[in-house]
Amino acid sequence: GGGGGGMMGFGINGAFMPAPPTATWDGDGAVDGTVSHKKDKNLKDMFAPPTDLMYVGPFQAARQAAKESKRWLMINIQRDSDFASHALNRDVWSSETVESVVKTGFVFWQMMEEREEGRIYCERYKVESFPHIAFLDPRTGRSMWSKEGWSMENPVTAETFLESVVDFLDRNSFDRPPSAPKVDKEGSMKKPRIEDASETDQMEAAIRASLNEDMDTVLPPPVKSDGGGDDEVQVVDPPAAPAAPPKPPSMAESLQAFDVPPEPAEGGVKVAFRLPTGRLVRKFPSDAIIGQVFAFVAGEVKMAEEGGKEFELRAGYPVKVLKWEGGETVEQLKLQGEQVTFRWIEE
């Protein structure tokens, strides 16, 4: 029989890896074939590429498929020698929730950096470390979001990746024409806000708004006076403006009418919130209505102290905006286990 030095074998994608430490040796120094085969198979399955999720074909074909189906193109470039790349297969792509969200909003293309298509992509998009994930607009080929180089000390999880995906889908829509936004290398896109503009831009925006308001005001034509000369003109006062309708109650005032139900000791609907103050999980009675959920959130974010500034909540895949005015229950809205994201509504 052979010696008992240390058995090596081919593992994921052809990389060398040692035999599982739990394999047993017989008296002749050979590995127990049954145990070794079972362990290798389990290991292979654990780190296997997500074939059910992947688009199989070249990059340009994947891009065309995404464009025709009006979905974003998600790219994952892996390096065979990098364990964090294989960990993505095990920890992220294997998640049923991730698979569902990705299939809904993306065409997913995974490639090894060692392959020719992988090398071409890395050169074109200047990939510096692995694993690499990017969301591309298939209409232009532009990278809209990218992140790369996770370590095993700070790994990506299905939960953190879903947050990035939901945020991206929330901010971008195929209904809008392609644009040339700035890419946030370590996170999601950011919408331009008027307060972020220069003083000159803000002043020009204010002047345009003022001119638009002036154009909306039409003065009545001058009317000749009966008792004066031909050149005498009398200006008729405009009719009195009708009384303004009563101002509807604000969102903050309306939410005060909803009581926040206590958390049920058993059962109920568990909802995960992503708030400015952090992540929060809370249970509601199954018959609690959506207005009560909004009232709970208003208290958590201290809406009153924010001057009654309005906010919105979004949930589901694809993402939908929840309406606090609706009378649906949390059970009818299927919020069990959902992540609800919060956003202040900019004035």
C-alpha cells in the first residue's frame, strides 16, 4: 500500500485542496473510499456555482437578454484561488430569497477571472480585487453599482447583499431613459438634491420657479371709462379670490389617530425595519392595519421632532410603496418576514 503522507485532490473549479480531516485510513494507508466520496460530494455541492440562477452564455448574449427582458445585468467575477469567491456561492447565491429577488430584477452572469471572458471583463471595467459584483445598465453597458474584494474577516452575507439590491431597485427604473450618473464604488447610487447644488444653481432654480408663478397670474384687460376721454383707461380690480379650501391634516396629524398595538406574546406578524436609527424587528397582531405600522415607525424616528416631515415605507420584491391611508392588515399585505425600508420624503 501507499504511504500515509496526506492525500490531495481536485476541489471546486479545479483548485487543489486537502482531503477532509474526517476521512479514515485503513491499515494499508488508503483512504476509506465511502467516507471520502461522501465528504467530497458534500463539499462540492456546498460551494457549487448557482446554475439555477446563472445565465449560461457569453457576456454580450447576457447583456442582450437583460435588455430585451427590461432587467438589469448583474455580474459576479470570481477568482478560483480566492476562498471568499466560493463563499459567495455558499452564503449568498444559495439563499432562496436572494435567488427570487435576482431573478425578478436581473439577468445574472457569473464568470471566473481565469477564463478569457472574465479577463476581458476585468480589463474593460477595471476590476481590482475579487470577488467582484456589479449591476450594469444593459442598454449602455454602464456600471451603475459595484463592490469587490470582500474578505473572510468581513464577509458579505445574504442579508447585507439584499439591502444593497433592494436599495438599487428602489432608486433605479427601466421606465426612465438611461442616464450618466456617478458610480458609488462601495454602495448604491445617490439622487441629486437641490441642497447639494451650488449657490448659483439654487438661485437659477428659484428664479425659474418665480417666473413660472408669475406666468400663472393673468391680469384682466383694461376697460374704457364711460365718463372720460378716449385715452382715459380704468383698470378693473380683479375679482376677489375664492376662499381657500380647508387645509387637509398633515401626515403627522393623521398618524396620531392610530394607536400602536402591543407586541403579541404568541403568533403575530414579524416585520424587519430598516430605519435611520438602525435595524429593528417588531411583531404586530395579524389584524393590525398598515396605519398602525406607520404610527409605530413615526414614534421610532421621532417624526414630531423632525417638524412633521413626511416619510414613506417600502417592502416586497419587486419593491412597492406602502400606503398608510389604506386599511389593509399586515397579514393581507404579506409583511411576515419582510424587510420594510424607510425614507424621508424630500421637500
